[in-house]
Amino acid sequence: MVSRAQRTVLANWWWTVDRWLLAALGVLIVAGMILTMAASPPVAERIGLSTFHFVNRQALALVPAVAVLVGVSFLTPRQVRRAAAILFLASMALIFAALLFGHEIKGSRRWILGVQPSEFLKPAFVILVAWGFSEGGKRRDVPGTLIALALLPATIIPLMLQPDFGQTMLVSLVWMALFFMAGLHWFWIAGLGGAGATGVVAAYKFVPHVRARILKFIDPGSGNGATDTFQVDTALATIKAGRWLGKGPGEGTVKRILPDAHTDFIFAVTGEEFGLLACMALAGVYAFIVVRGLVKAARSEDPFCTFAGAGLVMLFGVQAAINMSVNLHLMPAKGMTLPFISYGGSSLVSVALGMGFLLAVTRKRPRSEIAYDREQASRPRSLPAPAMPSAPMPAAAMRGEPA
């Protein structure tokens, strides 16, 4: 057990990190491995791979994911901003490389060097937008709001070129939520809503697979017959087959014909093998993380941490909600993974990175450190920086209590 009296980096981290959030994320990671073992063997056997091929690969990806989650949570807010800037530039470079040199999979060019860079772009984008809006609200010498505004088209245009409309919609929704938090005029919100509606209409009009998915969602009988709705129909049948308590681990039968059972439709496999109660419990864990993250962000005295925490937890929660909604046929298919649950190395590590950022910006910090960061942000570059207060953090400050 780490003592409160210790002044090591590990002790400071343990008494300042949100351990409830950390525990909830641990529950999802364990559940993800269990559900991957339940959903992936039939898929592996169907395509001629060894039974536990995907399980083994997911376990290997889990090692760097946990290391990233814990390691990133040690960062200070300033280090989080710097890491996000580097990650954003690297991800954009890899996205353009994928557009030029990547292999086309299912009509999209999203992969390069075995990595899906758009997954890592999302948390970096949220951090930079949070920085822009927070700086724009407190400093007139930094065009933070303009930077946050420019980041949206700079990010979604490469995503649409892949094309990846699911990720485009996700980052746009989170950006609009942060835009609303920044307190900008309703005129701009109405204008952005109109622009978003225009983009949806344009995608429906000019992108065939988007139009097909929307039509299948509105009218399942349209298109080429039953094959058009096979995925969602099978997903619903998989969930219904489990009823309240499920058939038991490894006892599912409908999952064997469900496409992408280990990725996009793993929530349906959860329903068949562990029941609707397990699905509700899983959704409850996601809801707890979202609510806890929003509460912690709202209590922060640092505007950047408030924006970043809210944006990261909304990115996490909206992605989970979209995946579960698709499984329940409440939304058209998006090809979006369930965070920490679906198979996929890039998805697992990128979600761990985003949650590591969340733990970092929601850690308890002494008021002297927050005041120092504010003074540094407002100080002209030509003036020398004052020394950082070196007094040890009192135990009361670690617990978030006033001195």
C-alpha cells in the first residue's frame, strides 16, 4: 500500500488519480478479453485461422494499451498538450500516406503499416480543440478560438477522403459539444447545424454506400432483398436468443453466422451468451465512466482540463453509444468499435491513450500549480519564467480538500 506521506512520483500519482475511473476502465479491459474469447473463435475458424488467433493478438495488443493508459496518466496538462500536438501531426501524415500508398479494404484506404491512424487522431484532436477554446476564452493575444475552428475542417476532410464517415461524424459531434461549452453565439451554432445537415444530404446524394445504409435503415425491405439487412437482422436475432441470462459462455449458436462478431457486433454476442442483464451492466459501466468524467471535468479549476476532460469522455461515450445503437438497429451501420471490448489493436491502444489523457487532466492538483500554469500561459514569451513552487503537496490537497 502506498503511504500518503511518501513523495515519490508513484505515490503522488496514486493519491491524485481518480481511482474509481481507473477501476471502471479495468473492468472494461477484463470484460473485453472475456468477450473476445466468446466472439472471435467462430470468426477465426470461418476464415481458416487457428481458433484463438484473434484472442492471442488482442492479448498482445493489451500489453502496450495498458502501458499507454497508465504511462500517459502521469503527464501534466502541459505535457498532455505537447503530446497531443505531436500525435496529431504524426496521425495526419500517416492518414495522407494511407490515402496515397495504403491498401484498399472494403472501399476505404484507412490502414498504413498495420495501423489505422484515424484512431489516434481522435484523442489528439480533442485535446487541441480543448486547448484552443480554453485559450480563446481567457487570452486575447492568442487566436485560440480560430485555431479550434480551423481544426475541424483540417481533420474531417482527410477522413472523408478515405472515406470514413463514421469517424467524421464522431469528431464533428464532439467538436460541436465543445463549441457549445465555449459559450459562442447561437448564430454560429445554428450555422454549424445547417452545415452539418448539408453534409449529410450531400453524402446521401453523392456517396452510394452511405445512401444504401440510410435506405436500409429507413426501409429494410428496400434494396436487393434480405441480404441487405443480414448483419443487423442477425445481430438482433443473436441478442434475442440470449434472453435475460444468456446461453452461457461458448454456448452461442447464432453468433456463428454473424459477420464481424468480434468487432462491430460484439455487443450482440454479449447478449446471446451472457444475456440482456449483462448488456445492461456493460452499458452501465460506460455510463458511469461518462458521468464520472464529466463531473470531474466540471470541478476542475483549469479551463483547459475542463474542456479536455469533457471532450475526451464524450468521445468515449458517443463512440460506445453509436456501436450499441447499431447492434440494436437504432442507427444505420457505422463500422465503429465498442471501446475496450471490440477486437482491434489500433482501436484498443488509441482508446487507452484517450483514457490516459482523461486520467491525466482529471488528476487532483494543488492550487499553487494551477496558478503557476495560468501565470505561465499569460506571461509574454520575452519575460523569464518564475520558478515552479517546490513545496511538497499536503495530504489535504491530494484529496482535493482546501488548505
